[in-house]
Amino acid sequence: MSIKTYLAMLPCLAILCGCGGDDKKAETTVKKTAKPAMPAPFRYHKHVEVAPGNDFDVYSWGRGAKDVGALLILHSDSAGMKYTTTTGDLEGSIVDVYNADMDSDGNPELLVQADAKDTTNFVNIYSFEFNGNDARKLDFPKLTKKQRRGYQGKDNFYIKEGKFIREFPIYESDSIGAKATGAKRVFEYGLRGNSFTVDQLSKDSTDKSEPVAAVSQPTQQEKKASVSKSSKKKRSSSSSRRKKRRRHRN
């Protein structure tokens, strides 16, 4: 073969080498593992570890209507090899579970927050105190008429320094469509003698103190005038008494 023939074949060889040399890169796809759904009839589960070997598993369960169901709390004391079950009725869907020791007695409390269908209360709190294998249900206080002024739900709960804190935005009124004032009402819940204590931490803008009418103090001129009038009355009364005495002598 002549050199001209080789030169003419070089472009074809280059094309063939380029086509044969392309390596196909493997496409890597990352599959997101979805959270496994709770098997029926269970709807919610949260594990709460109070201490090593002292665990609580909180469940909600029930078939049919989603607005009502049942509450199931499994207490595992692996150190003492004791396992107990606490059950109760449940209205609404569980949002979260909080662990605290509000009275600092060493016995943990569980507070279960559930969204209520009731447009008056908006939320239900199921609270329990556990002392060893015994569980005591505690009545969580509802908002009073004064505390619920401008309340339309949207509660935010959290634990702070061992206390249960509740805060929610304040609206101009309780009616639908009312505008938010931009202020929040904050309450601190404690526990004393198996009963809840409630303290309001926020300054409430809805509390309007009635204006007290100012009592006007008499001026110096009014005081002098009253004194002069009283002295004139005394003088006139004393002069009239003298006249009567003179007439009686005559």
C-alpha cells in the first residue's frame, strides 16, 4: 500500500476507534426508603425513653372512623423485667407525646396531644403519671372563659425546665374570619398533689382595666373659702347667742 492510501484510511480508523471506545456510564439512582406504614388497626406510634431500660411505646389504634379510637401505652421496665399496659379512649388524631416530671418526684408523666374536631377546644391533652407499675390518669384543665378570649386553636406545646408550656396566637374575637392581633398567650402547667397548676406567663393585651375616676383634691383657695365660711358661721352663731342672753336679762 502506498502512503497516500494509508493517509486516506486514517479518518475512517479514527471514527471506528471513537465509536468503539465510548464506555457507557452506569446511571446511579438513589431510592428513598419510605417510612413503613403502620399495620392496621394501628395509626400512630412514638417511642419515649425516660431512662435506660425505662421505655414507653405510645400507640393509637382503631378501625373505621379516624376521629375516634383508643390509646395504648406499653411500659417496658427491662431492668426490673416488668411490662405493663395502659389503655384509654381517644378523641382526635395524636400529634405528639411529651415526657416531663413536673412535680420533681421522680415519677415520669406522659402528655399526649391530639387534635380535636371540636372547634371550641381544638385540642385534647391526655396526661398520665407513672409510679413503677401503676399509672394514674390526670385531668388536664381546659381553658377558662377568660383564658380563651380570642382563641382559635393553633396551639404549640413544649417542655421547658420541666414544665409543660402552651402558647397560641390571639385573635380579635372568637368568630371565624377574625384577624390575628400578633400577640401570643402563654401558659405554664405544673403538677402539685396530682393536680395541675396553671400560670399565665404572657401579659394579656385583652385584659383592659377599667379606668378609675380621679378624685379631685380641693385647691388651697377652696380650703380657705371653706374655713372662712365656717368661721363666719361660728361668729354669727355666737353673736346670736349673746343677743338672746341680753334680751332675757332685760
